[in-house]
Amino acid sequence: MAKSLDRVLQPDGSYKWEEVEHITEAQQTAAACSAPKPVIQPVKKEALEVQKETIADFEAMTKAQLETYGRTIGLELDKRHNKAELIAELKKFTSPK
């Protein structure tokens, strides 16, 4: 990069003409604000297996719990239906197509 002639303040209070390296504002910002490098952690296979094994036990749930669970997966259930119908709707919705 090209150097330029500039007055530089000396410790005794006087000025001296020196050739200085011109630094752009972008270079100053990059030097002052360098972002930390991201840390990438590997995904544990055990965590994925646990998620696969977590299957809701619809028979043990109440109708209110079934309705709440349905809402969490994007299915709106009507509690006016009996429990068997709610379970059938949930199984139909969650089964692979």
C-alpha cells in the first residue's frame, strides 16, 4: 500500500514529518472488531435416538392431555369426541404417509 507524508507528534511535544502507512476505515474496523470464530459441536447420536424412542402413550393420557398434545404437533382436537376417537385422530395424524 502507498505511504503518505504526515506530521507525527513526538513525546517531547514537537512534530516530525514521517512516512506513514495509510489505513482505511474498513481496515481499522476489521482490526478492532474481529469476530470470534464459531465453535461447531458435533451432534450426539444418543440424543437423536432418545428423540425417536419418545413416543406418546395415548392410552395413559386424559382427553385434556390428548388435546394439548395435539395442539403441540399442529392438530386441533375436539374434546367433545370420546377418547378412542381422539386417539384414532392422533395416530392418523402422526403416522407416516
